[in-house]
Amino acid sequence: MPIVEFETATGQHILINARREATSIFVDQKLTLNYDREGRLYSAWMDGRNYRRGLDNRVLEKQEGPRPGLSYRVRRELGPYEARQFLADAYARVVEYAAALNDPATRVVSNSSSGDAQTVRAALERVLACDLAQLERDRAIFNIIYKPINILPPDQYLALVLQATEGCSHNQCAFCGFYRDRKFHVKSLDEFKNHIRDVRAFFGGGICLRKTIFLADANALIIPQAQLLPLFDAINTEFAIHPIHCEGDALREWEAARPIHFEGIYSFIDAFTTRRKTARDFAELATRGLKRVYIGLETGDAELLRFLGKPNAPEDVIRLVGDVKAGGVAVAVIVLVGAGGEKYAAQHVRHTVNLINALPLAQTDLIYFSELVDHPRSDYSALLHEANIRPLTIGEIEHQMTLMRAGFRFANFDAAPKVSYYDVREFIY
Ligand code: SF4
């Protein structure tokens, strides 16, 4: 890993790590800047705050909240002027660090080889070849290639997104406003191939940062199997994806022969699809790289599901998870904490715990707690107001997660699925 560590004439301690997929700059343990191989800033850490830049040049700031607990975290999208200033500063700093590296008064601290120093200089040049004007051009192209990418699961934030569909086939859940701006559309094979070509050209060298492929939008796997398989084949023609059942040394050898590769294909799926896929269908997709599907369970309570406008019964999720797992694909089950406010709180906890405990989950699976966030385009507030229901406080939502966690009973505790937090406010692509 080419690393150069140096101390500037003014006493700043700087470490630059130039990996193939990204360049990271660490300054005095107070500042971190991360750029992809095309020199695009994608994340930063400054003064105890985390920043993520989206490909549309929006910047999200995140910091610890007034109390411990994930729901208390403070997130904020920088205004357009502030975001511009932030990006200008992030690039101006690199000009300064690159000059310091070439300054004879700088003291090199690490024992880096001349090859490492050269690699680091080349990485800095790539960052410096990118500037605000370039990022603006990127934004314009990004907005042509993609419909807005409003949400991905937290373990997929750095996925390479391919939109096989646009929007959601249902688009009526009361709490969800992600796709209200577009009609559901399934891309033809030709459209999808063109999309892949455009995506590839747009990311350029920055594709190295992406380790997985996410097939979007909301419910891409709703596409009938005969139409879906050629789309998966098109992805496999274009990208190297970990072969099924390949592990250990064999996998390392496979990866070494393919410097740009992906761990697998991931996608959302809903339990209400009428063209339900069978275990065999999932097995066919698994051989083409499908690794995990993300299922919006929301709640195990049938009455609350109806209240939320979700058109499936809780048992549909049990059937779906059984078929997915029998096909050799992992699942992530998403629970909507806080859903239904005070009125539904007790039954939401009880029935969700029972349903989760009825699922054949294993270590490769995930359970996400996603706090219900009132989306500006959703109908949720009006629904609560009409039904005279009090929303839960942050403290009550935290308590609901604690109760659910305490109720989970996994057959094999050592091989239990990971339980994690999913905050839609922290997403930016
Ligand atoms: S929650 Fe899922 S199914 Fe419901 S509208 Fe949103 S994307 Fe569609």
C-alpha cells in the first residue's frame, strides 16, 4: 500500500495513502479527506463531523447527537453555497499538501520507497485534475444517466447502482415518498445495456471504489424471470462478479486475475409481488451473482401493515424469505421502528418479534431497524393526524428497538444474523 508520511515546515503531520481504489489524506489526526480514483471527493471527517458528498454534489454532514443512541444523531444537508465552499476548501487543501510534499523544508517521516512516493504524487495529481467545474460537469451527466437514487441499504452506500427499473410498482405505502416523482418503468434489454455503458463511462477509474452492484430502483426483481435473466447476463458480460461457491485461495486467484471485480449483485424485493419468484428462480439468479435481497418487512402486525398501505400480509414475508434462502441467496429484513405511533406500538413489537423468530435467518443475513422518517412527499403525517395517533418520541423509538432486540431468539446464537441500524436520513449517493 503506497503510503507517504511527512511533516511540513509549519509542523503539520500529513499521511497520504494512495490505494488503487482511493486516495486518503490524514492531517494531524483532525482531518481526513477521501477521493476516488477520478479525484472526486466522496467523504471527509473534520472537527469530529463526518461528511459525505453525493455524485450530484450534495453534501451531508453527520455528528453525534446530544445523547448516546443512533436516533439522536444529528444529520444535515449543507445548503448549496455551503456545499460549494466545503468542496472548494477540500480541493484547496490538496493543492497545499501537494506543494508541501515538494517543499525541501518538508521532513519525510515514513520509510517509503521512491516508487511509493511516485504513486502518491500521481494520486495527488489525479485529485488536482478534478475541481469544482469538473464536479459540476459530472453532476450534469449523473443526472442524465440516473433517475434520483433516493435510498440504498447502509451496507450498499458504495455500490455501483444499475437502474433496471425506475420507481416502484406499488408506490402507495403511506410512509414512503421515495418514488412519487416517477412512473414505474422496466427497462428493455437494449435500454439497460446502454445504461450500463453510460454508467461505466461516467464512473471511469472511480469504479474501483465500488465493490458491489445494486440493481435498482425499488423492486427490480419484480421483472418476470424470462426478462430478468438476460439483464443479469448483461451485467455479467460487462462486469466480473464473484463466482458462486468460490472461496479461499481459489477466490483470491480469481480476484487477482480480475483487478476490477464485484462481490455480487444486491437488490430490494417486496413480498407482495404477484409474479412471485420460486426458490428455483432465486437459484438461477444466484448463479448469476445475486447475493442478497433486502425485504421491507416493516412490521409483523397485519393491522399495522394495512394502516401503512403495504399490500401484503406478514406471512408473505415468511414465504418469500423461505424461497430466497432455499435458492441460496441471503436476506436483509427491514423493520420500520416507530411505525403506527403510540396506538400500534405494543402489537408492532409483539408481532414483529414473532415473525422474525419464525424466519430461517443465519449469519449471512441481516436485520435492519429503520426508523420511520416522515418523508416530505409521503402521506404519513396526515394519516396519523386523521387517526389521532401520537407519533413516538425518539426515546420511545429507541426503547422499541431495545424491546424487539430482546425478543429475538435465533436457533443458533453463534450463527445469528447481524442486527443493525438503517437511517434513511444518512443516505446520499
Ligand atoms: S415502501 Fe417499498 S413498496 Fe412501498 S412505496 Fe416505498 S418502495 Fe414502494
